[in-house]
Amino acid sequence: MNKVCAIFGGSRGIGRAVAQLMAQKGYRLAIVARNLEVAKAAAGELRGNHLAFSCDVAKEHDVQNTFEEIEKHLGQVNFLVNAAGINRDSLLIRTKTEDMVSQLHTNLLGSMLTCKAAMRTMIQQQGGSIVNVGSITGLKGNSGQSAYSASKGGLVGFSRALAKEVAKKKIRVNVVAPGFVHTDMTKDLKEEHLKNSIPLGRFGETIEVAHAILFLLESPYITGHVLVVDGGLQLVM
Ligand code: NDP
């Protein structure tokens, strides 16, 4: 096994757990994030030879350069995971326009840009698999997260449209939509209070989401699917 997977947001949280799982299975990985030192540390702790790259997914030239560098050093990208994301939670009336823009740019436009950059190679090699990390908020909406929910809802529409566009080229595009997961993004939330609203009674772990991502990456007959990994939260939202 020497397939190449680019993991945007692979330095921390959910993306890092995906990297740990895929390294164990023998994939060659590009760990991509803005902070190169943290990405290098994450790549360095993995079994095998993996490389770290610095990139802001919201910047098209950064994304294009990063794909060129990945292909130069690791070879053609077969798999792509978009786990880079940010949240700037606040009620809409208090949300600054710049915070709306940064969430849309990182969470939605960023994934569109990496998918676009991956298309050339994947079309050339007549195959590829992409998993975009959405959120249960993109399906159900969440008070205090309107811009974030918009970015994640947009990601579902984008992923399904792209799945239709490239299915004939044997390229698959799927979404994993997590609920609350223990990462830096959720460290300030009051878990004791929130967990009562989750049917399974707890936040998820990054490895639990990573298994769902890897399942979709490797499932040859699934495309355009949204896999919810939320401890049952969507049942009660
Ligand atoms: P973390 O904050 O733990 O990690 C975010 C990762 O994204 C880091 O590697 C970070 O690295 C990278 N990143 C952020 N902005 C950019 C950018 N502009 N360009 C490149 N990389 C970037 O987040 P999670 O692991 O919790 O989240 C992963 C994904 O899962 C996100 O899309 C998030 O919205 C989604 N999600 C998370 C949930 C949760 O409960 N944790 C629930 C539902 C969805 P660096 O800062 O160095 O760039």
C-alpha cells in the first residue's frame, strides 16, 4: 500500500486522528496546516515517512503551490481529507462580517479550492476519493453558529454536486458530519451541561470520527453520502 493522502487540518484534532489511523494502514501522508511546526510534529510522530506542509486553505495560490509540492515529494494524490476548519460562535446580530467571511473562506471555500486542485490529478489517474468534514450544524442549524452552519451546509451541497460531476471519472466525494468531539475546537464548551442533550450521553473522540472518514475514503461504491457521527444528537436537535 503506498497510496498518497493529503490531509488538510491534519496537524490537530480530527485530521490528526485520521493521519494516525491511515499511517498504521501504510498510506503515505501529507499533513497540511497553517502552522508548519505543529504539522511537522504531527507528521513526525507517525509510523512511516510522511511530510508536513504549510498552507492556508482560504488562499488559492497557497493551495495550488501545496498540491504541486505534495506531488513533487510524495507523488500523485489519490485521497483527500478536508478537516481544516474554524468556528467563531456568536449570535448573528453580534457577528462581525470578517468572522462570517473567515468561516466561509476556511470551511467552505477552502474545501472547494483543495477539491479543485485535486481534480486535475484525480481526473488524470481516473480515480480518487475525497471526504469533506462537515458538521451536524450544517444539517440541523445551531443557535449561535449561523455562519458556521452556513459554511457546513454549503459544504454538503458542494460535495453532492461535485460527486455527480466526477462520478464518471471514478472519483468519489463524501461528507462526514460530526456532532461534539473532544478537540481544541470544543475545549471551552461546558461538556457536563451539553452531554445531557446527547442520546449516547457523551462527546465523541477523534478516533471515532476518523474511523468513519476512513470507511468512506475506502468504500468503492459510496459517493455523495453524508455520514453523521454524533452520538445520536441529530435525533433530538
Ligand atoms: P481543531 O481546531 O482541533 O483542528 C483544526 C485543524 O485545521 C488544525 O490542524 C488547524 O491547523 C487546521 N486549520 C484551521 N484553519 C486552517 C486554514 N485556514 N488553513 C489550513 N489549515 C487550517 O479542529 P477539529 O479537529 O475539531 O475540527 C476538524 C473539522 O471538523 C473542522 O472542519 C470542524 O469544523 C469539524 N467539526 C468539528 C467538531 C468538533 O466537535 N470538534 C464538530 C463538527 C465538525 P492550523 O491552526 O495550524 O492551521
